Amino acid sequence: MRIDLVEIFRVELPLVRPWRTASGDEPAVGSLLVRMESGGQSAWGEAAPGLAPRYSSEWAAGAFALVRDWLAPRLVGQFIESGAALQERLAPFKGNPFAKAALDTAWWSLEATRRGVPLYQLLGGHRDTVSVGADFDVLDSVGDLLTAIGGAVAAGFPRIKLKFRPGWGLEMLRVVRQEFPRETIHVDLNAGYRLDQMELLARLDDFQLAMLEQPLAADDLVDHARLAQVLRTPICLDESIRSPAHAEQALDLGSCRYVNLKPGRVGGLTPALEIHHACRAAGVACWVGGMLESAVGARLCQALATLDNCTYPADIFPSTRFYAQDLADPPLELVAGPDGAPAARALDLPGIGTAPNPERLAAVCREQAVLRG
Ligand code: MG
């Protein structure tokens, strides 16, 4: 397809509750939305690196400038016939996976729209419905957490994800496991620990957790491989997998038994597919996570989660979890899956079937740029 136009929007999406991170609270999600046009048709992509460079070295205002000044000019007016061809045109610019993902996801969304098929089918998924898990951040008390987990278990969520941090660690887990001895539970350590804390990390083996998500530094693969040799509990990498090359190295080293796939973190759906296929060949399972995107980004994640090696329930949330009103229509709502458990189902429409509402987009837009071929 010829890329006739790329329109970029930097938005700040106000959250219902501030998002708690290890380095501070964020009141809103900083995200990039891209509308790509070809032959009179258009579709949307999204990547949400956040307001500040906390999750990774990227942030929304920086990614916006990069897409406007360097990346999008490499695409407009060009014939881009595949996701690989798009990535090749962006390859001279190092790193910055979220910025690249904003364009890559728009290309996939547009290609599916042009072909008149739902995106998940174009990606190679064979099911329209994916199972989703329940996640709980650090809450005000462990009592509050027990109540929240009880609600999720009663609602049929197939797995529970918890944070693990100083002050919200072994004691919290002990109480949770006592109350919920058989539920599938895993913890996300968000790169907060070091290999010399092995004694503490080894004690996590006592809790029959499904996995430890990103225990060590965000740029590490080698220490994770060392840790994996000591622990019985599987390790899942999230922050450390920023490209297919990182995934290949992690697989070679034996750094993980699961990979959390986020299209934004790895540069878009094209590299996410590559990582998915490499993991499948190595017998390492994937599952899809999100970055609190609008329903546009959540639908992109949902399409990716339909692939056959995405076997662990995804982090896909209904719009109401984070937003008083989603930026996009229709909002994402959970449905009852085949087994009655909460699930996310793809819309039976070309592409992702979702687009920002123009008035709401204007209200949250902080910067906008248009590039024509
Ligand atoms: Mg994580």
C-alpha cells in the first residue's frame, strides 16, 4: 500500500485512579495515536510509553517528536507492502520501540481494514476470544487485597497477578496463599531486585507461583539465566525483551520460561509476531500485557493474544477499569468466554473495528501533526 498520510496525536488520558509505579504515581496515561491513510481508507494504531520515562527510556512527548521528525517522514509517500518492510525503513533509527510501534500498529490495522478482515485473522490467530486475568496493584492493606482477590475468583478470572515490592512482599504472599491455596497466582517484581538478593528470591519458591515476572534489572538477561537455574518457579521476562534480538538471546541463555509480549515495548506487531514465533519454536509460552492504552491499543493487544502460543491469560482490561470514558468507540468490555470465565472477544469488523471519538480526542490531545506523501 502507498502511505498517503500519517496523522499523529499525543494524548494524555486522565485515569480514574493514579497509576502507582515504583518511582511515583502518574495521574494520566501518555499515549500516541496514529491515523494512517492509504487509497482513501484509514485506520488507527497506538503506543503508550507513559508521561515520563519510568517504564522504559521512552516517554510520550519524546516519542511524538521522534515520529513526527524522523520516523513518519520515512514512510509517507512510500509503498509499504509488509510490516517487515515498514520496520526496515525505520531501522536506521536506533531503539525507541514505542515510537516505532505507533506506526507499525497503524500499518497492521490499516492492512486488515483494506483486506476487510479482523486484525487477529491477518496476524494468524484462529480464535476470536482470549481469556484474561485479574491484576492487583499495591493496595492500602492486605485485607483490601484479599477482598479484591475474592471478588476476582468469584467472577471466574483464571489467574491473579500481584505486585511484589519492599513492604508488599513475603508477608503479603503468605496471607494470600493461606486464603487462596489453589488459585493460579503470579507476581510482578518490575525489575526491582538484584541477584545478590537470592535468599529472598529463593523464598518465593514456597508459594507455588505460576511465574516471577521480571525479577531483575530491565536491561538484564544473564543474571535472569543464573536465577532460573536456582529457582523452581518459572521466570517471565517483560521489560528485558525490547526486540526480537533480545528474545533470541534470552531463549539461548535460558533466561525465562515465559515472555510477556507488549506490542509497544518491542516495536510493534511485526517484532511481536517474530518474538511469538521464536518462543513457540523454543517451547517458551507467551502472554500479552498492556500499557493502559485506550481501546485502540487494547484491541491491538487483544488481536495479538489470539495467537496459538499465547497460552497464559492476558492483561486486557475493560475500559472502565482505568477510564471514566474511553477515548475510543466502542469501549472494550469483557464477555463470558467459552468456559464462562471473563474474556475479551475481537469485534467482527475489518481491522480493529475501533477508533477515537473525535470530540474526546480533541479534549485530550496535547500535540498533533500531519504528514502527507
Ligand atoms: Mg510487568
